[in-house]
Amino acid sequence: MSDTPLMPKATAVWLIDNTGLTFDQIADFCGLHALEVKGIADGDVAQGVRGINPITNDQLTRDELEKAEADDGYFMKLKKKKTVVPPAKKQSRYVPTSRRQERPNAIAWIVKNHPEVPDRVISKLLGTTKQTIQNIRDKKHWNQTQLEPMDPVTLGFCTQFDLDMAVQKAAEERARLEAEGALPEGATLQPAEETTAAPQEEEEDNRAPDLDKVFANFGTSKDE
């Protein structure tokens, strides 16, 4: 069998001395050859080895042993321990104390260059809070006037790979929402030329109308 008890020869010694199992049954349970088990029983192998009870060390159940003793053709199974192995936690990237004060600058860099990246992703990527990110987006951070957007990779807050993956996933999600027509209102970023042209357009709207152009649509002139 693939699974064998700890110290199989010591276990075989105990089974030989304390049970009515056949050599084949003991050999199968301990992962030994039947002739090797016979040698242990004859005193030719494992001389001086002290037997170990597989029941008391939680490797065999009493019921399993009794089944085997009642049936020569039954081979015992090693008791499986119910051990829950917790998933390995990803360790946080170490950031020198001298650089931690630069975290708001790293947030400002992502918000400026990749505004499509969700706050929850930025929070996980840089080890910050969603409230801090929102304050920087809304320009309400307590140190807003002193913020200087700086690349988080250069500052050591994340790897280039992690940043690229975050940006790529955000872009894919945005494209999916746009294709489905489910992009939230206000989520679409306006091109720079549109945002800079807005004041000019508003100024033009406030000018007095050109009467020649207005009346030209009706086929008349202003004198009429």
C-alpha cells in the first residue's frame, strides 16, 4: 500500500506479538515484504526493535484490526488523520518606513493615470483604505495640495506585474460593461480636448445671437 505507518518495522513487531494477523496482512499494512515480516517473527530481522502500538498512536482503529483478525483476506487501511491545512497567505510586500509616507502619492498616480482601476483593487494593491482613495479622487485629502503623483512600482508598494494585471483587468471589465451598455453614468472619461473646450462652448452660448443667421433660416431679412 502507498501509505504506511510511522516506523513500520516497530509497528510490525507489535502486530506480530499482539494480534492474530497473517504475515501477508501485516506486510501489506506496514509496507513490508511478507518474508521480511516472517524474519521479524523468527527473530532474524529487527532484533531489539521495540514494538509500537498503531492504535494508541492513532494510525489504526480497533474496528479495523478486528475486521482483519476475523477475515484473513481483509487488509487493514491506515487511519487518515483529519488535518485541515490552512491556505498559505500571501505576505504583504515590505515597504521601508521612510517610503510609507509616500503612499498617498502612489494612490494619486494610479487615480491620475488609471482612473478606471476600482478603489478595492487599489486598496489591495497599495495596502490602503478605500476612504483614503476616495478622498484623493475627490481632492479632499488633508494633504491634497502637497500630493505629487509617483509611480507605486518605483516607490516599492507593488511589482510592475501586479500593477499591469490590475490595469489590464480593469480595462477588460470596462470594455465588457461598455459592450453590454451597463457602464455606470459618469464612468466614461471625456477626452482632454472636450474637457478643455467646455468653458469656450459655454462662453459662446452666452453671446448675443447673430440675427442674420437666425432670420436666414426663415428666408427673410432683419429689415423685413
